[in-house]
Amino acid sequence: MEEKGYSSIMLSNYGNNQLNDPTRQISYLGVSASNIFRLAAALCMVFLFSSVQFNKQQPSQVVEEHGIGGGVFLDEELYESESDVVIDNDTEKSELDNISKTRTLLYSYHILQRGDNISKLAITYGLNQDSIISTNNINNSRSLPAGRPLKIPNQDGILHTVRNGETLSSIATRYNADKEAIQIANELFSEKVVNGTNLFIPGARLDRIRLAEINGDLFIWPVYGTITSFYGNRRNPFNRSQWQFHNGIDIRARTGTPIRAAMAGRVSSAGYDSVYGNYVIITHHSGYRTLYGHMSVIRTRVGAYVAQGERIGDVGNTGRSTGPHLHFTVYKNGSTVNPRVLLRY
């Protein structure tokens, strides 16, 4: 009994001591609470440090850019409906082929308004200038009146009038065009073509010189100054009671002002004339010739090739003249034409 009582007293005292000691109030397997807290804090620090290091060691993921303006596709899952969408390159190609495929020629109409010009219309309707000029038989694009109706083709190309002896094959070869395309555009059921018929040649272009003629871009101004006399009928400057035909234009400028070749060509004549004084005549391509009169000095020679813009003489007052100026005449296949419709703005 005594031993039993002693043991009870010892346990009771041990329990009282534990409760009275604040550093030993809670324990687990003989380890104090403060030590358990320190151990837990240390483990947390180790875990956090390991996570940071792991992330740093991961290689950067290179993500391919897609689409105009960049942007990325992340590892997103497609919805089931989206995963069934497939881009068919063959279908896309066939649609583009249909757009560019030769079609039967059709026309719409445009009524010219004040301020319209061929360049503006070509942009509006998605055509080149040649197509509008040719299908409307325009010879001078600068003199188109407001209110005139213009045919607008549904594709690029020009008209060709069939000449005697021509065949569909020879016409296609001339324009480097596809014979079948010509047949489709004109609804021809055979290769037979009739003399005098107008055929539309898909994709064909006007000759560069012809287009420049029509648009008035063929010649540069030989001298800058004021036009004092225009092409056509005028009063005789030496006898105001008489009328005469003036075959060129007179451009007033100071004596000695450089005169330049309006277009490249070869000097075919140069010298002195009782009417034109010191003059130069240049022969150009496509049947054109230009005459420059009343020069004070001639700065070229017969047979010389001159480039467009090259100086060929100086403004003067020689010959039959009322003051320093340049007389400028343009010939086309031997006949005079109005220089104003051929000079660039």
C-alpha cells in the first residue's frame, strides 16, 4: 500500500510541475512545443526556397506567333465543334481561280460628272485606264464632256478591229493572249472571225505611246512661259484685218531662255528660214516631228540624237516675229496637230 501511495504522489507531483512550468506545458513524445514550432518554421522555409529554385530552373517556353500583328496561341483546348473545322487549301485556290477566270464580256454604264477623269474612274471600277479608253474609243482623255455615258467593262482588256487576213490565232499571238479566253469573252463558238468585227481581247494593253498620246503625256514643254497665240485660226499679227491659220503655239519667254527637246528623237533639219528664223526640226517615233522656231541660237546639229529635255537652242526673235518667243509645231504623219493636247500638264 505504501508503494502504491508513493507512486501516486510522484505522478501527482510530476503533473503539477509540468503545469507550473510554461516552457514545458505541452509536449509530444518528449519534444517541447517551442521546438516543434521552430522545426515547422524551418520546414516551411525549405519548401518555399525549393519551389522558387524549381521555377527558376524551368526553361522559357517559346511560343510561336500566329496571324497578322503577332499574338500567341496558348495550350488551349478546342471545343469539339471547333476541332472539326479544317481549312481546305484546294477550295481556297479554286475560289481565287473563279475570280480571275475569263468571263463573257458585259458592260455597265457611268455618266461622266464634272471633275471625273480616266485615272479616277479606273481606280473606282478596279480597271486599268486602257480598258476604259479602248472600249469607249477615246482619242483625247482631256476633252471628255460632262454628261457623256461611258461603257465600263467587267474585266480588263481592249478592243481590236479584225483586219482582212487575220485569224483568231494570229490575233491571240499579236497580243500574247489566250485564244480560248478571247472566244469565251466574245461568245465565239468557232475560231472563225469576220473582217471589221470588234473583238475584246482580255488582259491586253494599249501601246505605251498610244496611251501617252490619248492622255496628253507624250511631250514635255519645250520652254516655260505664257502662250500668246494658240493653235488654229487667228488674226494676222502683222495685219489685224486678216485671219490666218496658226499651225502651232507661241510661247513667250525671255531671250536666251533654254529651249529643250519635247521628246527624244533625231535632228532632221536645222538652219534659217525667212518666217521661222533660226529653227530646228526633230523626227520622233510613231510618225511625230516637232518644229522649234525664232531661236536666237541653235545648239544642236543635223543628224544628232537628242534626249527628251536636252537643250537644243535659246529663245529669240529671229524671222517673222513680233517679240522674243518660241514657235512650237507638232506634226503627226505629215499633218499638224494641236500641241496642247499632247503636252504634259
